[in-house]
Amino acid sequence: MIVRDVSLVNFGFSPELSKAIEAKKIAEQEAKQAEFTVKKASPDAPAQINRDLIAS
């Protein structure tokens, strides 16, 4: 006998695994948002530091 295909139906993850998957996805999105924020701020950062130093 040779099995060529398998179909799984009506299966689910445990609540703990589902929460862990959701937490991982949230963490990935937050990391992407932080990376975007850093990239967006980077060009202005040296100028802001200079303004802060001059104002001191």
C-alpha cells in the first residue's frame, strides 16, 4: 500500500498553543513597527541632537 495523499479535517490547537501563536504574531508586528519608527526617525536624529546641543 502506498499513501499518496492525506487530508486532515476538524483539528484544532490547544488554547495555550493558539495564545502562543497569537503572541508571536503580535511581537513580530510590534518589532516591524519599531523598525519602521527607527528608520523614519534616523534621518532627523543627527539634526535633532545638534539642535539639543546648541540649545543647552
